[in-house]
Amino acid sequence: MNGQGVTLALLLQNKELKYFERLHSKYFNSSFCIIYTAISQFYLKYEKLPTQSELELENCRKIKSLNAILALKQIDIPDIDPEIAITVLENHFAQQFTLHQVKSLVQVL
């Protein structure tokens, strides 16, 4: 199960601003960051969170974005509370960031 993909799929399914506000592009690898960016741009333009179909339509001429968005459809969305998915995503980012900082510090020493 991919936590980044599941979180974005849940966001598009639930469309609650409180979840979107907790997300940051730095939480996502390059593939999922494309989707996060598309959602962010849609929100800035229309002042609402998109459905999967709205996001596809909005990005129909942007092949790279559209392919990433269509791939998101392939993710089986488990019965998970979006709050939990976002917390896991935040924790994973914090762990990766801390590990990177420790490695950088060790290299300096």
C-alpha cells in the first residue's frame, strides 16, 4: 500500500479542506507531487477541492499530469480515516527528514 497515493485518493474522495490544509508538496515523491500540485492549482482557480473527474478534465491537455492522475485511479482505497492516512504521511516525512539530517551530520564529522 502506498501511503502517498492512498492519502491523495482519500483527499479526492472526501474533499474536506481540513485534510488538504495539512498536506505539503514536500510530503510526496515526484510522481505524487504532480497530483498534489494539480489539486493545489485546481483549488486556487476554483476555490474548491476537485473530484477525480474534475481533476482529469482540468488536466486533460497536460499529459504528464493526466497520466499521474489516471494512475491514482488504480489505487485501491482502503477503509482508512483520512486523518490517520495524513498522520502516517507526516510521520514518514519526519522520519525521512530526520534520517537525512543525521546522515548529513555524520558525514560532516
